[in-house]
Amino acid sequence: MILAINTSTPQFGLALMGHDGTILAEYFMSREKGFGSLIPALHFLLSKLKADIHDQKAIAVATGPGSFTGLRVGLSAAKGLCHALEIPIIGIPGLEALASQLPYSDLPITPVLYSRKREVYTAQFIRNDDHKLTRTMDDMALKIDDLPSIFNTSSRFIGNDFKNQSHLLNEALGSLVHLAPPNCWNLKASSVGALGLKRFHGNDVDDPQTLEPIYLRPPDIRANPFPLMTDQRKPENPGSEA
């Protein structure tokens, strides 16, 4: 059994996977706010399966791109559990996991994850004749309005917010957009786990000391407009008079 974690999107999730790739249990909340319920959700899944955390043979975790806070939370939790349980960690790029949710496609697959206002993270993949997922474009962050400069042929789009992203994609690319069915959208932890399981069976694991999140862009941190004063004078002796 392996544990899969996705906290790279607001719709975070957990999955427990069997060695043959079956989903034993999965937790997904499309409107979850924050990641405070991550560990309680893990306890819930384990208790319902009557499983033990020590049954895990590895942990697969989405490494981004995505939410800065979410990536730190998920990767820290995964590393902590792997250290305590003495099991390997496997980092999985979120866009690749999202694209893998379309097992068949006659068109290139373009996953999109929300970044910030009118900006997305994206990449592109194809399915070969044997249906193997192959990357044809590196992960990138760009404005929705800049999509036409990158994509000029038809593509199958899949994202993490069908209601809003589908509308924006149609506006930007028109007839080039072929939307995946709505039920395929949102990055599932089980998709992260499925890719992680393939690597686990191939003895392809990561070093927890060097595994880092994929950010693609700097965080939205602004300089303090009111820096602390460095020249602070000591108050005059209240007992002294001029």
C-alpha cells in the first residue's frame, strides 16, 4: 500500500493505493479551505480501511506547480512521514498527474492549474500509439491572454476549475479548445499515486533531502512599506529638566 498526497491545489486530496494500482480509499474536497484537515483526513481513511500507517511502503506527493502554502504543507507532511516510517518518497509533477487522468486522447493533452488572477500553470503531453503519456512541453506559468502565442493547434484541455477555466480557455483559444469531460477535472491524489506507484515498482524514488517543490514563479510577497526604524533614540531622562 502507498499513500498519495496532493496539496498543490485548493482541492486537496489523499489516496491509499494497492500495489496493483487499485484505489483502496480516497479523500477529495472540491471546496476545502486550507489544509488543516490533512492529517485528520488521513486518520479517517486509515480507520475506515482498518489499516495502519505502518502498512505504507512509500509516499507519492504532488510537487507542483501550484499553491505555495499547499506545496510546503504537503511536502513537509510527506517528508516527515517518510522519515518516521523509514519509507521512500516519490515526487510527482502535478501537471503530469492531471494530464494522466485522460487515458486516451487523439489530441495533445494540455493540463492547466490556476496560478493567480488570469494566470495559469500549463504544459502539454501526447498519448503515443501504445497510449503512453509523453511530455512535449515543459511546465510554464503564463497569462490566459498569452495562450494563443503558445498553442496554435487543437488540444484537449483539463484543469482544476471547470466552471471558470473552461470559459476563459474558450475566450482565449476559441475552436482550438476541446474540453475534457467535467468529471475528469480537478487533480486527484489517486492520479499522483498511480504515477508514483509506477516509479516505486521501478525502484525510482527521490532523495527526501533534495526533493523540492516546483514553484515556477516567485511568491506574492511585497516589501514592507513601513520598515522598522533602525535609528531609535533613547528617551531622555524624565527626571532631567532644561
